[in-house]
Amino acid sequence: MHICDSEFGKCVGKYSSVLYLCHRNADPDAIGSANALCRAFGGAVGAVDDISRTGEALMGVIGVDVVINPRAEDYDLVVVVDTSVRLQLGGIALSRYALVDHHQDNGLLPDARFYIQRPTKSTAEIVWSILKENGKKPGREAALGLLVGMISDTGRFRRATPEAFHVAAELLEVGGFEYEEALSAISVPTDISRRIAILKAATRAKVMRVGNYLIATTDINSFEGSAAMALVDLGADVAFAAGKHGRICRVSARAGREAARAGLDLAEISGRIARRFGGEGGGHKAAAAFEAGGETKPLLEECKNAAAESLQKNG
């Protein structure tokens, strides 16, 4: 059931024990959003498998405890935060759950007790609206966590909308802190294993030209998202990075501004290819990922061809 932001408090208030659950490798947007909801409406914060390095840094700054791999059955309701598809929830089985999310996928919507989902640049923006519409004024740490989540998901506001800047200004005012403090909360040095993976991804990259667009693919065993993002930063308009993890392949996709403006939709491409290979995926138009069976080479070929077809048709 879709609900308005103002109805969230009434709906979640029907349950005595609530878990706000973040996805695998929970990032600052997930951690900051779950923390703010938990502080405002009560409950606990959990995450699947692990926390990202920037997510861990934010946890220390705002003082939130996160339960790793919690038992969903121990709670009356699980509110899934910043998560659109089941693959991001690992082996956690959901029964009574709700959803607060900013992705485009509808994988979790049909069985949700209630949900709020719309395509903003970050889940934090939606959470801020929920707090305001329910008369909840966040404290300093909650506001700081939401702004850090926005900074993370917008690439330090390089991909921000006018609405996002407006929300950021409101959070700075209500939280009473400086923007520099929010930046420093996630300014953690990149570890050497990630740097090595990115360099390997660059050396293994294959590039195809489609008109004025460059599509890069690479095969890497870890940090697929960082690798794809690095290839776009190096000059690719679209990048796909794939890694083999047991019997599952994980593919991350990123697109530059011009490719996204040309109509490329990586969420649609990822979901479609994932389903063809027995997997699941989604995300945003310019940033998406999926997991599926098979080998990395044919998956990357499918991704490259789908992106090329879209750019030729719309570009």
C-alpha cells in the first residue's frame, strides 16, 4: 500500500518493535536515513552482512548502533530503507515489512504492508520530508546523518537537484553544524586493496565507441562499483564492471551525465539482463547493479550491447 509521507508515523506506530534495515555494504544514505527514522519513531537499526567504510565512519560520528544480520522474526515490522530489490538483503527472509526508498525498482513493493518510494537523489531527502510531515524535529546527529547521506549519494552534490540543495540548507539550519563537518564525516582514505582493484580494472578495460559515446567494460574480482565509477571518471560515458563470486556474477554499472541525458537507463538494463540470466537487479538511471548466474564475459557483452542500442536510438 502506497502511503503519503504524513501517514508514516500512524502506520509505523501500529507496531511495538520496529527494525530499520539497511542493505548489504550499507552506505551513508542508508545509515543516515535509518538512524533518523529510528530516533524519530523508535526501534532499532540493522544491516545485511556488512557496512561500507564511509558508512562505518558516519556511524562513529552520529553514534548509532547497527545490528548486523538481525533476525527479522524478532520484530513486529521491518522497515527496509534505501533498498529496492531482494538481492541486497542477502538471506534475510521478510514477512511483515514496509519500505522507504528512492530507487526505481518495484521488486519489494507488492508484498510491503506500506511503502514510500519516489525517485529522489537520495533516500535521506524522503526521510527529511517524512520527519517534517509528521512534526518530528531531528536532533543534531540525525540531521547530520541525513546530510552526509545526501552528500554521498549525490557525489558531493555534483548530481543534485534544486530540491536537494533546499533540503541540505534546511538540514544545516536545523542541525546547527557547518557543511565542512558533514564532509569530514565521510572523508576516509581509500584503502590499498580498493586502489589496486581500480588500477587492475583500468588496465583490463575494453572500450567500444558508439558515435560520440565510449562504453567501457572490465572484469574484476572485487569493488565493482568503485571500478565502474573510476572508468567513468577516466573518460568513459558508460562503464560496466563484473566480478565472479562463487556461482554468482555481480555487475555494477555507471554512466556519465551526457549518456544519462541521452536517455540511457541503467536500472532498466540491469533489471532486464538480470532476469534473463536468473538474477535480480536495478538502481538508478546512471548507477545500477545486478547479480545473476553465469560467467562475466557474456554478461558484460549483453550489457555493452544493450547500452550501445540505447545510445544509438536516443543519442
